[in-house]
Amino acid sequence: MAFSAYVDINPADEQQFFKTLSAQDRFSYSRLKKKTGLFSRHKKFLLKSKSLLPQIAETWATLSQAEKDQWTAVGVYCGLNGWRTYVAEMSIRLKMGLSTDFVPSIYHQSWFGHIAISSPASEIKIAQYHPASYYVRHKVAGVKGLYEPIAVNEPMSLPLQIGISYKSDLVASGATQIARFYANVRSSYQGIDRENIIEIPFSAIADWNIVTATISSTLGYVIGYTLYIEIFGYTGDLYFDNVKATHSSVNWIRDKQCSDINASFSNTYYQVPKNWVALELPSGAVYDSDYLDFI
């Protein structure tokens, strides 16, 4: 097998070169791969048999227009159109062997965040950092399995609105109880850094609901903010989805739909921070993305 450290392509040959080859993961082990050409009838049949899209398309076709409109309305909450929202939900349900007779919910779509606390633990605290600039891992469009780190500049301006959709089933443990989603907005005034807290308290027992809170001003200029989900003095479960931190007309939350809230990135993406970092995670407390039919 031939190895090369660098390839200098004649501009006149670039189109032909990239017609048959494409870049693979260039961050961990740079290499080129052959593009898949024409598929045989047998290979097309195998690919179709592995895909869930034909089955999902069949069930989608059986829906009434009113039902499709309902999926479209729900898609607004996760930033997808009705069809893509339906595909995301049904692909999970089919893989898990669940019924496709499902009514969409404005509170959660496909995966959602799940915090579970059991004895001996009675607390958990996770955070998402939002400095002025940071990196995210971004999927390269049109290339299978290829990601790249992208620098994000987040110029902070108020008002900041935080919001979350949640369901809770918590049991008090101990004398002090705290359950909340909050933002610590850092500002500077006359050379002194100040903390400005905006919070959404969680009820111990609550069915799915959507809650928001807004901070419109601080003393001094804003430096940045950090988001926290904190539970103290409880055992039980908290489910959440559609998290938002909106300012400058943009929702800056990473992993808005809670697809993988406990994602870990390899050394290749060492500069990419975790979506949610555990600050307090005693034995018995876990947090991850989940899908449960009964909620």
C-alpha cells in the first residue's frame, strides 16, 4: 500500500481527482477514500432492506392531513418540518420495537435528557459553558462519518431568555431541597466581576410543562454566562427537552434536542467542550439521553 504525506494536485486535474476520491477523517488519521460509484441492483436491494425510510414513508402516507399538520406544529419546537420530525421519532420507535401509533408531543421529540438519582446519591449538578468563543463539533455535509471542529463566536447581549420542557418525579431526601435550571450571567462593573442569577425552579412532582425566565439587564457589561441544572436533596427522575438560551434572536444551546447530553469527544476534538459537564456526580446519580415510551 502506498502512503503519501502530501498531494499537490494540478488545478486542471482537481475535478477528475475528486470525482473518484473524497476526504475521510482528516483530523485523527488523514486519508482519502474511494467514492462509491454505481450501485448494482442487488446492492440497491440490500440498502433498501436495511433502511427504515420505506416503512416510515408507508405509515406517513396513512396519516390524515390533520395528523400531518400536528407533526408540523410539533416540529416547530425542535426546528424540523413535520416529515423529518416524524422520521426522527418513528425510527427510534421501530428500532425499539414500539408501536407506531403515536401522538406527537410539543414537550419532547425523539431523544430527551434524563437525570436519575438513587441512594446513596441525593444530588447532581451539570453545567454548559458559554464563553465569548468556543468550538463545536460539526457534521460535514455530504460525507459519511466526517466531522470537523468549528469555532463559534457568541457575542452576548441582553435580554437572555432561558427555557426548558421538563417532567419530574422527585422524592425529598434530607433537610434541604434544591431543584432548578438556572443561568449565571457574569458582568463587569468598575473592575469588579459580578454574578447575576436567573433561574427556573423545578417542582418535585410535575407532568410535562414548558417554563421560561428572562433577564433584561445587569450592572456593567456582560462577559458571558453558564447554564446549570442542579438537584440537591432529592432522589428520583427528571426528564427534559427543548432547552434554550436565547439572546440576539438565536438559541445558543448546544444539543438543543438532547440527542446526546453526555457525549464525550476524543482527543481529536480536544478543543470541543462537552455539551453538559458534570460538576457534582456522586455514585448513584447519572445523566444521559434516553427514550421511554411510557412518558
